[in-house]
Amino acid sequence: MKHIAIIDFGSQYTHLISRRIRELEVLAKIYAPDMPIDAYKQDCIGVILSGGPQSVYDAQSPTIDTGIFDLKIPILGLCYGHQLMAKMLKGAVKSGKIKEYGRAELSVLEDNPLLANISQISTVWMSHGDSVSKLAKGFITTGSTTDCDIAAMADIDSNFYGLQFHPEVHHTEHGTQILKNFVFDICNAKHDWKIKNIIDDIIKKIQSQVKDKKIFLLVSGGVDSSVAFALLTKALGKSRVYGLYVDTGFMRKNESQEIKKNLHNAGFDNLHVLDASKTFYNQLKNITDPEEKRKIIGNAFIQVKDKAVKDLGLDSDEWLLGQGTIYPDTIETGATKHADTIKTHHNRVDAIQQLIDKGKVIEPIADFYKDEVREIGALLGLPKHMINRHPFPGPGLAIRILCHNSNDQKQIFDSTLPGLKIPHAILPIKSVGVQGDNRTYAHPLAIWGEQDWEKLDQISSNITNATNSINRVLLLLNPQAKLEFNLARSSKTLSQDRITMLQEIDDIVMQHIKNTGIYDDIWQFVIALAPIGNNHFESIVLRPVASKEAMTASFYRMPKTILHDITRKILATKQIDYIFYDITNKPPATIEWE
């Protein structure tokens, strides 16, 4: 069947390109860079070179057969693919002094088929350090941004096009139009691939994979596992699906009771509940490193599952492990050959991967994004309040409670940035980020004195683009006469009092956004507890984001009156020194902090 080939160089967004084209009712297939050139000669009507985490000049960076440029097939390079095309065709690429992460303004400089029917100036989404510095023969510059002279290029006669930005992400203003231009006007594709009877297709795939086995499904009560539960039950029947809800002790306040009630009311009477809070708590005691916490949690889920299987007397050869894994979980864990590991999701620890390699895991929604999963849930008849829940990570509050070991805290650094005129301080904590498809683990910068969301957005982007050591910018909501951002002298771990504290504050915030009617405007609301301050040595980070599929996100512009009330209520607990509002987009920050 005629299709667009996407060559995967390890971008966080490769699969998203495929999805965007699929939404246009055109088939797209993902290929490895080392695919033989003959693979593109039949039924391939266009090629997209994806982004990736490497520099094109790295010794181990992926490349392709130069013969692909002789096939007379339209080619579109995105980010790394844009740079690789320039390099392979005798242009040049250099490391930019200013990096671009997140929002940028594209100016269209020359009329061309790829950028037809879009505004002369529009918002695009960037995630790069290197840039094309010299065009290859036959190319012209078709677009630029303030910090990237060659943000778009084209050899129109050869049908070769390059974009430094990502049209596939929701935050690029005219991204869909650009992809339409490439797919239909340049590649001459037809609307001949349609998503029909998607539920039936998934069910047939489940039945084919499972055959006569049964499923032991770990159910979290979130959107993903609930939809996976419904699909597996519909495909196999209740008698062949054992749903196990594990209470880790790191859920929100009263959430376990709410989840059990919701699942029961939705007809899931094949659900079983296990309180394993002591197991998780004991294994995470005194652990401060975020990656280590995630891996311990993932392994603990397997241990709890194995014990449950043993206690029930189940034959492991007759059962498969079911998980509600979705695509962003796999790509952030470095699931493709050239992708960087941003953070290890609990459903992708080594023990899980070994089971996957043995064919003992089924993940019916692993190729879908959150909004697609919600659509599937609606088709299955799940109630709105279940499928519209904010995403909540499997590790729960364990990764929203930042920890530190006082014995390891030896670093001394300058707490200010040279040349930055707005009041600010570099905080002595770190968080995970994603910049140029690479994982970062860097300090956040706190600022205060500005209240306009759009100005704050620009300030945040400017700082993270220019400063490698900063991957987040936070707005301090309660400036004080004397500001001291210190770590506690004693270690701060996942103690029961910190868990309870965050549960109470999280409940205050979640109830308030529901009562004020903004809950559905927010994609996800992370509330993190950070071990810094000047009295209690505990601070809160508010991280609400707007997104469509979580591969990119912008910080949510909360109405100031609502934010003021939330701040007042949190401070009234008399347990918190500072409250910060995360004003960083994704990239360069991830949605979760750890």
C-alpha cells in the first residue's frame, strides 16, 4: 500500500509523526536508519527523516544510505533529520551558541510548497542545540527564527525540504497544514487509510497474542489501566482477566477508595485489591535518587504480583502480565534504538523488559497516546469521570516528593545568573528535563517580580535556551523580605509525615480547581514537595500544564484570583516555606519533576 516512510533517529516525537499522518488518513511506516535502500523503492511515496538526540558529527550518530537522495522521492528532514540532510548533501552544521527549546517565532522568507497556506509569522516548537549553518547546493532558506537563521530550507526542484522545528507537535501553530502540504501536495498521497472499527482491530490483536492464556493485569485506576482492563475483559471475558489493584501507599488522599468505587460502578467485578504499602514504603526508605526510586517501584510491583500469583496458586505458564502502558511511557524510557532515556517508567524496568522479551507481557494500548486512549475508553462506554481524570503516575507521590541526602550535598555553586536583571535565585535541587531529545538533570531557577504570563513565558524560554545548567524556571508566589533557599541540614526522604503532608496539600489544590471549574482546562497538575526553605525546609511546586498528548506541553496560565486562593490555603497549613509555580514548557522540562 502507498505510504510515507519515517526514518527513526531516536526522536521523542518519531511515533507522533506517524500518528499525525495517520490522522490525515494516509498510511505511515517507521523504518530503522539501516533499512536497505530497496525498501523505499516500492509503495513509498515520501520519506520523513525524524529528529534525534545526537549531533550529526558524533562518531556514533545514526545515518542513512546516501542513495536515498537518488530515488526521486520527496524527502522532509525534521530537526536532526534537517541537519543530517544538510550535512550529507555537502552543507554544514554547527553548534549554536543559543539553544532553542520550546516556543519560537518562524518568519517565512520564500514561497514554497511546504510552507504554503501558513501565516508569514507563526509559532513553532523547537528542541535543538545544533543548527544548519551552510546550505547544500540547490537549497534556499525558506524560514528563520530569531536564533536560527536556517529554520527551514528547500531544494524545490529535487523535492527536498528541511525544518529545524517540529511540525508534528500540537504546539506548532500550523504544523498540521505543513504536514498536509508535504503529504498531499508534494507526495501526492490519497486519503486511502482509515481508522475504522479500531476497537475490533485491538480485540483481534489481543486474542491473537493471548490465544488460550489468561491475563493478570496490574490496575492503577487511572485512564490507561482502566481502558486496558476494559479492552482485555471485552476481548477475553471476565473469567480470563484477573485485575489487581495494588495500593502502594503513595496515592492521593482517599484515592484508593475512590478508584475501587469507580471501577466497581463501571462493572469491573473481576477486580481484586491488595494493600502493599508496607512493601513499597520499606523498600523506598532512605532512597533519594529519582531513577533509583522509579526502578525500585517497578521491581516492587513485580514482586507483589509474583507473590499474589503464588498465593492464588496460579500456573505462571498459563498467564500473561497485562499493563496499561501507553506510547509516551516507552519512548521516554529509550525504547527505540537511538532514543535517549529521559526517565525509567515503572512499567519499563529491567524485570518487565525481560518478561516482554519472553513474550509474557501484553500491552493493548502501547501504540496510543493519552487522548487516543480516552477516545477508546469513550467507545467502550467508560464513564466520563474515569476517562477524563488527570494523568497520575504509577509511582504516585513517591516521585513527587523530592528527597535529598545531607551526606551527599557537598556542591557549592553561584546562586545567581550573570546579566539576568529580574530578581532570581538558582535553587539547590534538581529535576529531570528533555532538551534536544536528550535527558537533562539540572537546577531550576526561581524568579519573582513579574506577573504577566506571556512575559514570564518569554523569560523562561530565554533563560533555558541560553543556560545549559538550567532546565526549569519557577515563579515564586510568596516573596518574603528575607529570601533563603536552603536545603535542610538533615536528610529528607519518603517519610510518612512528608507523604501525609503532600497528600493534604494535593487535596487542597485538586478540590479547589474542581470547585472553581478549571479542572478540565488542565491536562495534568503535578504538585511536588521540595526539601528547601528557611524555616520548615519544605516548599511546594505547582506544575499544571496544557497539552494534547503529553509529548509537548505548555505551562497552564491559571487565573490569578484562583492561584492567589490556592497559595493562601497552602500557606495556612503552616508547614510550607515557599510556593513556586513552574512556568517551563515541555521541552525543556518534563511534565513530572522526577
